Amino acid sequence: MKKKFLFISFIALFMLLLAACGEKKAVEEESSADTTKEEVTQTKEESTNENGTRTLEYLGERYEVPEKVERIVVTGAMEAMEDMVVLDVHPVGAIAVGGKFPELYASVTDKAESIGEKIKPNFEKILELDPDVILGSTKFPEEVQSKLEKIAPTILVSHISTNWESNLKLLAELTGKQADAEKILSTYKADIETAKATLTEKLQDQKVAAIRIRGGQAYVYPKEVFLNAVLYGELGLAVPDEVAKAKSQEAISVEQLADMNPDYLFVQFSTDENADAPNALEDFKKNPIIQNINAFNNDQVFVNVLDPLMEGGPAYSRIKFLEAIQQNLVK
């Protein structure tokens, strides 16, 4: 009887141990399931974050921007506005000139709102537009950049004309138009080679120059700035001494221009830049010293072959200026 009792007790103890092990396993499995669920959720959240933004590189700097950029605001960077025209990108906010959008940008400002003048961004309006990315200018002071960065990811677009290809590719990468940008660049470079082949012999001993009249004063620019980048950098025309010596925008007197004595002269003149001297262009052309320059004597002076607002360096300026050169110099 005693043995029977011990046997029954042993069986009961064994069953209790089995039950305890089962409960422990169930708890462990439930805990493991919860942990796995948390890990999956966390991984999913991390993936969403990663897919929500991307990093792009521009002129040696890295920028984190939304994966899909649909709302772009341009402030300060006229170069970016020109790139928008050639790539057909429509910003939600754009630069106004004299309180309105210039006709030059009409093809892409159909859905845009003004965010202020070139050097006077309206921060409240930019915030209201809720941009994905802001394209500012490297001319902006640090305090302006800081305010823009608090609104949205901000990239300062270079105003240096030698960075024109990088500027175009930046906008293309933001908007998924890389193929369009490459086509624009390859076509332009092919057109440059065609023009160069025609002009090399024709202009071998000729001087070609470009000036801009501002505030009633004529200015020249360094060989890699303004329209000079196309004339001397890409077409390989001879650089006049006055241009070669220029370190930045530099005033040139009528006497100095006469000494240069260009055979072909491109003149850019905007009434907005000559508000205090509205007759500056006519006075310039009537000056007897100027009238003795070869370009004037041979009727080879070309005024505003580009819209006066065009920067000269961006892709749009280059394309249009090359067309003007081919129309006027390649005859």
C-alpha cells in the first residue's frame, strides 16, 4: 500500500513538472513573438524613414532631401530659374522682379507664387508654401541661409558660371530629369563644336567682346564670367587684354573700349539697371569715340541678343547666346 502511494505521488509530481515546463515554454514563445514583432515594426519604421529621404551630392557637399521632390521654392538664385526653364520644372514659389514674374520665366511660373525679390526673400510666404526643397543663392549671407534651413532643406545654388553643369544636374537629380539634362548638355556641346569649326578661321584675327551697361557705365567681366565663358572658354576666341586683366565686374571707359577696338561687340542693357540713366545706351552709341570703333563702323554691334535679365552663365543663357552667335557671326 505504501509503495502504491509513493508511485502515485511520483506520477503527480512528474505531471506538475511537465505543466510547469509547458507554461515556461509558452511564456518564452509569447515573449519571443513579441520581441520579433517589435523588431519587425522597428525595421519597418526605419525602412520608411530611409525611403522617405535621400542624400545627394552637389559641389562636394551632401544634402538630405525628400525621396520625391514636388514642391520647390527658388529664392535668390536666378541661375536656378534659368535651369527650370530648360528642364521644364515648375516651382511653387519663385523670384519676382519689380513685383511680377519676368516674361523670361513665364513658361514655368504658371503655378508659382512670388516669394519676394531677388535679394529680399519673404520668409513667411516661403513657410506658407510648405516646400520640399528651397534653392537659394551662394550670394546669401549666413543669417538668410539659417532662416531658410529652418523652413525646409536648403541648397545654395552657385552663382559662379563655371559651375553651370553642376547646377543643371542638381535640379535634374532633384526632379528626376537626369536624362533630359544629359540630352541638353550633349546637344549644346555638339553645337559648340559645330560653331567652333566655322568660327575658328572666320574670326582668327578678329576681336570679339561683350559689355554690360549698368548705372550708365559700361562694364567688362573676367574671361570665365558673363557671356565671356562661351566666347573665350568654349569657342576659344582670342581674349582681349582688357578682359584678361579683369578680376571681377570692372568699369571700362569709352577710351579704353576704343583702345580695345573690338570687331564684334555684344551689348547688354536693361532699363531696370539704369533707372538713373535711362538714356545711357543711346548716349553710349552716339559718343564720337565709340562710333570710331571697328564694330560700329562695320555694323557689328549687337544689343540685347539675350534677355537682359539672363545671367550669362547657366545652360539657358549659353544655349540662347550660342544661337545668337550663329545668327550674327556665322554668316
